[in-house]
Amino acid sequence: MASRPYHVQSSVDNPNSFPHHQSVSALWNSKWRKLATVGVYPFHDGKVEDFDPVFQKLIEANNDDYSVFYNPDKYAEPFIPAAEALIAEGRNAEQSGSKEKARELYLRAGTVCRIGRFPIVRSQLGQKLWELNKTAFLAASPYLSPPNTEVRIPFAHASTAAGESVSAVIPVYLRIPEGEPPAGSWPVLLFICGLDHYRTDFEQRSARHAKNGFACVIAEIPGTGDCPAAKNDPTSTDRLWSTVLDWIDTNKIQYRFDTNKIVARGMSTGGYNAMRIAHTHADRLLAVVAQGGGSHHMFDPEWIKAQNHMEYPYALADALAFKFGYESIDEYTADAKQRFSLLETGIFDKKSAKLMLINGMEDSIFPIEDSFLPLRHGRVKEARFLENREHVGNPGADDIIYEWCNELA
């Protein structure tokens, strides 16, 4: 199937189409500081004043050289003391009885950790920030509404042939709505995390789903966070979700899960996994939302070559190569499509659960064409593609998703 022209072909062809790639200050001042000021992805739960001094240090220490974004430890270094200071402030607030202030400070600390380990944990200091991230979020968890708890699920479907450990666990976060379920049990929202957002990073979205009456189970994908599934095995995600879905079924009485109403929602790289689970576990799901996901053309050599100069802040091709288990972008480019494409591997020819595809038309992280492809295979799908919106389709897409999920349940 021909790839060219992509809907965003002009961005693919123009290495200077996004000026935030020119320097550290260009990213901060032209893109990220605006997002931090209003508290939206990837700065939700944070405050801009936590980041101004960190980015000033990055600019000064690296002569404003953009290449620091490709040195994970050097980039992460100034975020660690900033995160540790916020955690310490949170503990002081907690000890003084100010739970709301403690919650805010812990969530702010987690946001600093998220940006410091961005876009994927692949270095010693990135791992340190990930550990701090979990510490901060779990400290905030009792004060969230509803509270968040961690559950460690034995990886029952692990494959030793794929290098997975039979003693491994799948750590997930669980949020149960407060009060009594209206029909005796809670519909379940399986939140499938993405490349740079892990189980610590969906407080606002999971709170919204929980407020709407969904019990939320939040899990990471292979190659990210603490996921134990083999990252270079295309089928490891199937074993992952079989294990999580088995756990939901086994614990349906304890948590009052309605296992006839399980909806999976994946964002970005999680959207790739959402498209896959819709076809590999169709009989176990009421419906699936794939938001901003890739499926096939995301593995085009031409697309991969352009990823590091388009919408994403930096190092997207590097991070995806690492996530899928490759040593280099060249190896990823040469091999990934034949192994991971949902089209070429026949996934789209399988029976599908009810599937909603949603994204922004101007997405230059994963091509919008990848959200079109499932519409041409199998059962009729639902789709909403937002004009003049970039990756995942916000503002606007999330509200459409909440309404769609609520109508299902």
C-alpha cells in the first residue's frame, strides 16, 4: 500500500517545519512553557514555576544546545533536585495536616519527574526519576478522589521463550468510584498507557472516568514503565492483556467489576495497543477507544526518518526504537514494519470488538492514515477525526471519548 503523500506530507518533507527543534530555549519558549503555564500535556498536574529554573539551568549548562535532549542522563540531572524538593515540601505539608497541599505538591513533583524522564526511561538518572515519580504519586494517592491503589498482578501468561519471567508481576493502578454502583457492579475502563505517559500520569483522565462510574485499571505497555512483557515480541502485549483481563475476571466479586462492560482506552502508542487488543481480545471487551494510535505507516522508513523533526518535542524515533526493543533507529527502520504492523501481520483481518478511532487530522507523531486503515477492514468502526488538531485530537477529543464511553455503559 502506497504511503505518499501523507496528509502532513509538507511537514515530513520540511526538516524546519517545527522551530522548537532548534535549541533548548526554542523548545521551552515556543512550545513547552505555554503548555506548562496552562497545565496541559505533558505538564498536567504541574506548575510553570517548577520548570523555569530547571530549563534555565539546562540552557546555561549546555550552551542552549538542543543535543542535550539526546543525552538522557545529562538532560535528567537538573530535574532530580527539583523533584526531591517538592516531595520534601509535600511531606512537610502532610505532617502538618494539610492534605490538599500535600496532594498538590506530590503531583507537582510527579510532573517534574515525568518531564525529566521524557520521553522514555532509558538511562540511570531517568530510572531514578521514574522511581521518584512513583514515590510521589503513591504519596498523593490516598488524597485523590477517588483514591488510587497499586495492585501487583502475577504475569500468569508470561513466556520464558520470549525472555519473560514466570515470577514477574504486572503493576497496575486501580481507582474504584466512590459510593455504590448503580446497577450492583462497576463497568471497567482499562486504560492503556503510552510511550511517555505511564500509570502515574493519568490522574485527571482516570478521575474523570471514575466520576462517570467506571472502575479504572491503568497499565503500561511493553517497553515502558515497569511492564514485564517482552518489548521486541509483537505477541507479548496479547499475553499482557490476557493476564490483566483474567485478573479482572477473577476479582470481579471483590471489586464489583461488571466483566460484561469492559472498555479499553489507549492513547498515542497506547492507541496502537488499543487497535491490537480490539482484534486479539474481541470477545472479552465491550468496546475499545484508539486515540491517536499508529498501526502500519508509523513504521514506514520515510515516516521514521522525519519523526525527530516534526510535532513531538524531541527524540521520538529514538524512543520508539528503544520501546520496541531495537538497538538503533536503523535496526528499527529495517525490521519493525514486518513484525509489528497490524496490517501486515494480519491483525486487522481478525474479528474486532466495537472500535472507535479518534485523532487530530494534523497528527505528525503517528500518521492519520493509520487511523483510517482499520475502517477498511472487518466490522464497521466508529471514527472521529478533528480538523486543525494535532496528535490525539485535543482540545475536543477527550470530551467526545467520555461521552461515547458513558453511552456504552
